[in-house]
Amino acid sequence: MNPLSSEDLANIEVLKKQIKDAPKGRGQLIPLLQMAQNILGYLPDKALSLVADYLSINRSDVYGVASFYNQFRFNPPGKNPVKVCMGTACHVRGGEIILENFERKLEIKEGDTTEDREFSIERVACVGCCALAPVALVGETLHGHMAPSKVEGLVLRVQLEREKAEREAGNS
Ligand code: FES
């Protein structure tokens, strides 16, 4: 579980204000969870509790409903989300091994986010470039013909770019 960032705390205050104007009733559960996720980018415990309290629904029921839907996420999205394609073509060409390599390199499991929030990992359905299988996206960039040996380099590239941006920001 990632600790709340200062941005999360500010967003929770926004959620608290907006939720007050929302209609009540059990039927509002999904719309309110969507509202919370739109504001925060994910559903931390605190957001689930706010929604549960507002609708007078048990918190574990709220979690149960939210976890049923793919659209909801419980970890903050990484700045560089890693999406490993698990469509049929990528799967048969070793997508699972690519996923495992990202997990090992980043020391998180699929569905999780690194503590510095730089990376998150998720498996996705076919991204439409099966000829390039296996495929992974790092941020917005698609990488085709992935191999386990490429994983380290891709992660390193993002880290170096971040350091460069930080240096440039420090010099300006
Ligand atoms: S199955 Fe991976 S791109 Fe189609």
C-alpha cells in the first residue's frame, strides 16, 4: 500500500467538498467511486471510507463492489505505467516472462506502484500490434519484439531521463 502523497491529501479535500453536493442512495455508489477516481487517479482507503460514510454503506461492501470492476484501481498510477500485453499473440510469444522481468526489476507485482510512484505495472489486453509481439508499453511508448534482456535498459532509460530533467530543472 502506497502512503498518501501531499497531492493525494489535497485531492481528498477536493473530494470531500464535491461529495457533499452528490445525491445519496446506494445507486450512487459507482458514480461516487468514479468521481473519487477522477479526482485522485485511484481509490486509496481514505477515498473508499469517505464514499462509504457518505452513503452509509459498510466500507468492506464498498471495497467489494469497487474491486469487482476493472475500471477502478487501488494503487496510484505510476508516472511511467508499464503495460505488458497479454493478448494471445503476445502471450504465446512470452508476454508472461516479460511481465515477470519487469516485476523483478522494479521489485513490485503487477497491479502495484513503486514507492516513488515512477512506475506501475499492469497486464493489458491486445494493444493491436500483434505483428510486433510480444509488446510492452512504458509510458506512452510502445516497444515491440520485447525480450527479457530489454527490460533493464528500458527502466534505466526512464531513470536517466528523469535524472537529466531534474538536473536541468536544478540549473534553471
Ligand atoms: S496480442 Fe499483443 S498486441 Fe495483439
